Amino acid sequence: MQGMCGRMLLTTPINEIERLFGVPERPNLMPRWNVAPTQDIPVIRREEDGRHLAMVRWGLVPPWADDPAIGSRMINARGESVADKPAFRGAFRKRRCLIPLDGFYEWISVGEGAKPRKQGHVIRRRDRGLFALAGLWERWQKGAPPLETATVVTTAANATLSFLHDRMPVVLDPANWDAWLDPATPLPVVEGLIRSAPEEWLDVVPVGPTVNNVRNDDCSCLDPPQETVAAKAKGKRGDDQPSLF
């Protein structure tokens, strides 16, 4: 796996996705707090009559692959090499897509000793709005029915996210969605869209251990760490105030 995007969050209702991206499809999208690789995700892609939404598997399977299991290792694609890598170059030229989401997760190791624990963080827009990552999609024809898959394009992390990882997904400005989707856009222009998001777009919030297990998929994935809850409770009780007696 290359890059840093390994879990996603998408709870925005389909009517808002339809409105923001201008797609006619209205699939029964259930709120998802912990979307994992190899699961289905919505993507927005351009067809002859405009934008459309499709459900595809997260983890790109190249057309030449013999086994679709290869997709589990291709959930991210390094933006610096997508134009040349055999697994991605065809999709980069002709099958670019938008991946709508409310946020994504990343982990760091904390604590000392032989068993440091994983501390999860959720990365979202500061206004908590829906946004779109740069993606690529493919159609694998060796199975029946054909399998459609996608990957997230990544780039160098900005200063906001750099303490988590040296990579981040490419977050596209809505003004550039059409250019990314249009296969007629000159490739130098497309390559210029592969860049770090401005630091003020996103924020990072620590979350509790619920999200660490992919089987957990509800709003508790966004619960704060227990130490944060305990600290707030202590403050409310006044335990941190000097005694009057």
C-alpha cells in the first residue's frame, strides 16, 4: 500500500451528494463511519451525457491482472508516478474519477516500550462538509460480471497532516473537478492538479480505539479518546482546582 488513505468516512445523505456533484443516480447509500479497502465505495465519473455515480470496489485491479486480489495492494496510487506505472497509467489517461467522502483516518504509534498503541485520527474539512479525492477507476473483464475498482491518488502531506504521515490523498478543489474528470484535459494540466491541499482546508482530531477494528462501523468511531473524556470530566468536577480547605 502506498500513500496514507486506508479508511474513509461517508455519512452525507445521497440527496446532498446528488446536488453537489450533479449526478442522477440515487443508490441506497447507508451511512458509513469506517469504510475499508476491498469494500464498495461511490465514485463520480464522466460519461458522454455528464457525470454519473457508480459503486466500485476500493483497490484498483489492472485490466491485465490474473487475480483480482491484487487490488488489496492498490488502494492508493502515488501521484508522482501514476502517468508511468503500468497498473495506473491507462486509468490516469482515460478513467479518472472523484471519490466523495466526509473524512478519512490515519494512525500514529504512541507510548513507549515494546507495545506502543495505535492512536487514530480523523481528517475532515474544517466546516465538516463533503469533499472529493482524486481517484482512478478500472474495469477488470476477466471475471463474470466484470469488476470495477478504484484507487486514491496521493501526494506529499501538507503541514497540517505531516505529523501523521509524509503522504496525503489529493483533495481536489471543486473548481477543478471538471478538469480532473475530462479525459480531454491535457495531461500536464491534470498532473498540475496533483498537489497537497492548502493547510487551512482540513483539520485533524484524535479519536478513540473503536475505529481501529474494521468491524466497527457506527458513529462511535468518532468518539474521542478516553483520556480526553476523562480530562473533560475532571475539569467539570473541578478536580483540577485548588482545594479551599
